[in-house]
Amino acid sequence: MKNPGKAAAFSRMKTGLFASAKPWNKSLTEFVQALDPVKSIVNLPKHAKLLEEGQLPEGIFVLLHGSVKLFVGLKGGKTLILRVVQSGEVLGLSAAMSGRPAEYTAETLSPTQFLYVPRKDFMALLDRHPEIWISVVEVLSHQLREAFSMIHYSSGSQPAIEKLGDLLEQWAAESGETTERGIELKLPLTQEEIGQMIGVSRETVSRLLAEFEQRGILQLEGSRVCIVKGRSLSELSSPKERKGEPGKFGGDPSAEHTGTPPRSAPDKVDPHHQETIH
């Protein structure tokens, strides 16, 4: 798992990727720096699995570049997607610390680069340098807050149009690129996966995206989305919009309405090949 370019990669990470005056980023930087003696760089292809729900993790991962989806299995073979995480996320820490199986599956959505530390090396590092525990507790505390946010989001009663709007705005803030047209981004999930995340069907996701486009808020180009300059996704999720027009989403806050739907947005292609780390 060694990589000859790891010194340069970690130098960039310390000075750029995680460097920030924000308290959380400061704690994360300190945590990453504490891993210096035992770290290595791992490059993984799309659809590789770092963690599998119910299985003991081999170590911890810190995402440097790329994106990863976190999901759990439900009864009946269904899947609940919890989050899509970007650079700076620490994966497998709580399971590695407790020695218990992973709580979720983590699968790469693109070619991805990680900092990797085997569990046995990490635990030995903590024994030799107990001062690192402070950084570990801060990382776990942050992840606990994120978990509560996920529960609130997944179990919330807000309409699907609001959930989709919030999700797209979150992705735009995390990985969007500002251009002359607006904020452009590539959807990290297929429409079916987005539906799994917000609790609706793929058809509903397609109708909602098409509605955003018809209102001039979004421009859709395959799996790429542009939030038009000067517009906001919150425009369609406001109470005024939901209550205003017959036949629009105001008549049914869940967006699972009847009648003639708007033009469906094209779904993105998602290959099914998967790889698992052993």
C-alpha cells in the first residue's frame, strides 16, 4: 500500500486540504498529523468497498480525494443511503476503536485516494502516545453529531422536494464549481440512489428534477447539474410555492402526485461491478 508520492501528498494535506481556522478542521488536522508514523496512501477504483456492514474493519481511512457513499441494508433487500462523503472524512474509526463490526458499508463512487492505517498499528500508536486520544475523542464527537443530523434528515417529515433541494444544495456547497452560468456539479448518485436517500421512487426524483428545470432553477445535462446563477433550490421548497399552484407540488407535499408529470430527467449510468478490499 506504500506510494512514493506520499510525502508530497501529506504535505499538501497539512497545508491545504484540512488547513482551516474552523475548530473541526483544526481537530482533524491534528488527528491526521498524529498518524504520521503509521500512515500510508491507498488509491482505489470506483465501486471498491472500504468497509462492509457487519464485518470487522481492517483499519481506518481518511478520504483525501474522491467521494464515498455510506449505506446500510434494510429488510426485504432494500438499501438506505446515509450520506455521500467528500475529502476530510474519517471512516471506520468507531468500529476500529471498539473492535466491533462496521455499522455501515462504505463504497467509492469514483477513483479515490485515502490515508490508510491498519487497526493494529493504530491501536499500538495510541498505547505509545496517549496524548493522541484527545484528537480521537474530538473526531468521534464530530461523527456523533453528524450521525444525529443523519437521523434527523432521514426521519424528517418535510416534503420530498425540500429533501431533494437540501441535498443538491449540500452537494453544491461541497463540490460545486462556480461558473458564468451558476454552480455546476456532477451528481454523485444515480436517481434511484437519490431516491433511496430521501425515501421516494426513482420516478419521483426524475419528476422533481424536471420541475426544477422547468422553473428555470436547474439546467440538466445527463448526470451534470447547474444551479442557475441568481436562483436557489429553496424557491420550490418554500411554503408559498407549495400552496400556490394547482397541479404543482403544492397539492401534495410528498411530490408523489397524480396527473401529467413533467418531462422526466435522464438518469445517469451506474455500472454494477464492485471490488472489495481484502
